[in-house]
Amino acid sequence: MKKVIVTAALPYANGKLHLGHLRSTYIPADAFVRYLRMKGYDAIYICGTDEHGTPISVRAEQEGKSPKEVADYYHELIKEDLVRMGCSFDNFSRTTKPLHYEITRKFFEKLLERGYVEKKEVEQLYCPKCERFLPDRYVEGTCPYCGNPSARGDICEACGRYLVATELKDPRCILCGTTPILKKSEHFFFKLSALEGFLKKWIQENPKLPANVKNYVLNWLRGGLRDWCITRDMKWGVPVPGYENKVFYVWFDAPIGYISSTVEWAEKKGDEKAWEDYWKGGGEIYHFLGKDNIYQHAIFWTGMLKAHGEFGLPTAIVAGEFLTLEGKKMSKSRGWLVEIGDYLSRHDPDPLRYYLLASSPLSKDADFSWKEYARRNNDELADILGNFVHRTLTFIYKRYGGKVPEPKELDERDEEILDKMKEIVQRFCEDMESFEFHSAAKRLIELAALGNKYLNEKEPWKKTVEEGRTTFYICAQLVKALALLMAPIMPFSAEKLWKMLGMEGSVHDQRWSDISRPVPPGTSIGKPEPLFRKISESEVEEERRKLEERSRRALYVTAQEFARMDIRVGEIVDATRIDERRVLLKISIGRTVKQTVAGIGEWYDAKELVGRQVVVLTNIEPRRIKGYESNCMILAAEDGEGLSLLVPDRKVERGAKVK
Ligand SMILES: [Zn+2]
Ligand SMILES: [Zn+2]
């Protein structure tokens, strides 16, 4: 059996997934792997969460958690959402497992041994106040290309350019605002420049690489390849052997996660070497990802595999372009997105899978709008596909005692329909193999429309039960073919239909080659039930209203929300320094005394604080900081010089409300 591995880009464990992720990566990859399994290939679907890198560690530091806690939370959520959407992973791992650390280390050592990695001393940004190097997102500054004042150390989100932190103008440490200095540090570089010729040839000559990926990468290669720094001075990540505060760059270890997740799959299966057949034994390797990850896969990862020497190279890299929402770019900060879990709380997974695959070619941008989604669901799934299936099964159920009738001699039209059915299935397979999923989805509707047309021509309802036998026999064959075509696209409804048709086993265990094997006459069908639910206009309006509301809430604080914050003027009655930065404050607010641990020790002397009036948020959720109960929050302004406490313009009564 041919071995095929299909991977989907490891989702970053720093947030929930939304429809854009499903469309670019997880649904196309799942449809593809399901298609391959039905071809009789030994195809496995491998994924997991990517849990290293600065966005997670920065967030953890800001939220007072450990990076692992942030990743634990999102790993579970992401996995659950994807599985509920029908993603049929054979393994879904995490890059924080010891196995992954070990495999990454060995991968690195192999590159070192083969001369593809070298050590260099480089100047890096270092925060003298925090006493640490500032990798990637630990530094912000002005983009040297477009002037965006909040560009990050690795990328400018305004102009989309990848940056090196030292290029930033007016850089500042994101933890304390200090201007960093340059300091020397040793780093490992992967010699990408040595692979430039190979990569160019590989990309140009790879017959399976889709055009959007090919063009994008060749464009990049025109500018030449620089050696790539694969280590960072920080603690969160896979440790570099022999160093204490050095880890691998997240884009070095993340793709190795495809291999370690496969190794884990083999171990769980009790056949430790099984993974080698896919990665080392000439199996095919397909990587699915969003277009913003093309560079990392086509250049970094393919280069790494080539340099390592023991693994197969990607057979194809399939990149989904972006999805807009109601015609606008999706945005987390503006609240303009639909999260998977939210969608699933009101709708079924299959119509969404269908919509995301059918709406436009994967190599082009697509748009999700609730109106269009409802239209496709109602017109295509319910009125064409669902209708044909329901008419056929209901007739068989009512007029033929629930058994597929024995045909009489087939006429020319009957034969033609069966031939057409095989031809559509053949075309469907070709579409799936060339990643033309939108076209494959159309074949499904084409076949159902053909069934409706045939049924209308034959008008069996005007004939006797006896005369209608052949027609319903043919229709039963079409229904079976539809269940097969639905299987990769809408796995839940396909299985439901398979059972309704009275077929044995699971539709997902069938083979495309079985298309010519007819549903035997006499097969008992189950009670027909509608496959798809229509979506009403008022539901569409409700969804649009929810989206607008969410986006408004992301932008504004409502008057009610503000009113819930009890902000008052208080007087500091006691202040004790706990450490360099922190001061324990007891603040009298009217008749009560509240306390907080404030990080103001660098700017204020504890003794001088006593007797001062300050502004305090009094109803913040209590928590413990450094072992002390903190049940209020003191307000301060922050700029490049540090913190400055907010004070009332004149002495006011203790407990005076701030509004
Ligand atoms: Zn700092
Ligand atoms: Zn820029």
C-alpha cells in the first residue's frame, strides 16, 4: 500500500481558531487525506500545536502565567474545535513534549555534523534594565520601510515585511520601555545560502507544486537567500545543547513537529518504526498551510530536510489563500471574525466544510458571508442534493416496502445516467488530486442535479409501482455515489446517508473503485430523514447582528461596562517595599482599607508614598501577588521614563468616586 503523510500547519497555541484557519488549511487537508484513504492508500493525517516562540512567552509574562499554562489551555481548545469540525487526525501532538525536544536536538546535531550549521557571533538587542536579550517580539520600534511606529522585532504587521530586530528605529523593550543596547551573543546559523541552487531547481521542477506556491517562492528566491539564525537567547523553547539560556527559533523546531508527531503516532500504535515508512521510505509527503507560511515551508523546511539527508522531501506544499469575512479582512483586535466554537454552537460542521471548499479555488482569496453561506446551504445542499436523496429514499420507503427495487431491462437513458455518474466520479477524483477542491465540490452538486433531472424526465409518480422499478434502482445507485463523493467533503452527512441507504460498514471505508459495484436490489433502507436543515433569513440577520455586536464590543467600552468599574480616590496609609520593583500598599478608601502589590518600587520610595492621594480601581478580582492578597489596583501613567501615579488635581475626600 502506498504510504502518504498529510500534515496541516501546526496551529499556534496562543488563541482560538477561526474560519480563516479552517479554510486555508485544516478542511482542505482533511478532505484530501479522506480522499486518499478511499483510494486505498495508507494515508495518515498528522498535526499538533506549536507552543514555543515569543508571542506565547510575552503573553505569559504579561498575564503572570507560565508559557506552558497558556499553551495547555489553547491546545485543548484548538484540538476540540478541529475534531468537532471532522478533522480526522491520526495524531495531534504538541511541540512541548520531551519526544519533540529529543528529535529536534538530534535533527540539529545532524545538520551540525553535515556542515550545514555554523556558529557566529552577532550583535543583538539587549535590555540593560531587564538584563536580558530581546528576541523577536520582545522589542518594538519604528519600521524602517513604512514608518509604522509599532513594528515588532520580527515582522511589521503594517507592511508585512520580515524584520531583524536591529533594523528597527527607536527600539524599546516591551517589558519595561527601556531603549535596548547592542550586545554580542553567539548564535547558530543554518546555511541556507548553500542550498539556494538546489531550492530553486526543486521549486521550478516540482510538478505537483501549485502555481501560487511556486510563483511566490521564486519571487523570494530572486532576492537571494541569507543564512538563517536558528537560535534565540531566551528560556522558552527547545534548549540548544550546551547552552543555558539559548533555545531554537520557533520556526526551526515547529516543522520538526511533523516528524515528532508521526513518531508519537507510531509509538502509540506499538510499532515504533512505522513512522519511517512515511518519512524515510519513499512515501509521499503533503504539507497544507496558509499562504503566510509558504516561505517557512518551501524554503526553511525543505532546506532543512535536504540538509539532513535522511528524510524525503515534500511531494507538494499546498497553500490556502486568505478568507475575508463579509468582504472585510478578519481581525482579532477589531473582533471581526467567527470562531469555530461559536459557529458550532449554532450550526452543523458539514455545511461549513462544504462552503469553505466550494466557494473559491484554494489558490485564490475567498469570502465568507452569512447570506451567501445560507444561500449555498439552502439552494445547493438542501434543494438539490438533499432533495434528490430525499425524493429517492422516500419513494423507495413508501412504494417499494423500503427495499431497493429489482430493475427491469435498462433503457438507453438509464445506461447513459450510469455512465455519466462514473464520469462525474472520475472527474471528482481528478479534481481532488490536483487540489481543485472547489471544483470537486461542484461535481457533487452536478451529480445530484443530474439525478433530479432524470427523475423529472421519468416521472415515475405518473406510472405504476411496477413501471417505476428501474428508475428507482438507478436513483439508488446515484444516491450511493453521492454518499461516496460527500465522504471527504461532508463526512458526517455522508455517513448518515450511507446508513439511511442501508449499506454495510462505514462510508469512510469504501473505495472509489467500488463505484461500479451496484447497490443490490432488495437492500433494506432506513427511514428517510432530511440531510440538511434550511437556514432562514432571520438566522442570517441574527448572525450578522452578532458579528457587528462583537466588533463593536471589541472597539468600545459601553457606558454600562465603565459603570461597573468602581474607581475611587484613596489615601496611602502604609507602604512596604517587598523587592526591587514591588511595593505593598495599604490604601484607605472611605471607611475601608484595601491593599495591592504595585510594581512602582523603581520610581517611588516607599516612605514618601504614605499620606498621598491616589486613584484606585477598587473592585478588581482579588488575587495573590508574591504571596500577598491584592484586592485593588492603583492607576499610573507609563512612558519612556517609567511610571507616574495618577493623583487628583486638589485634595478630595477619601473614597470620592472617579467618573
Ligand atoms: Zn526591559
Ligand atoms: Zn512596515
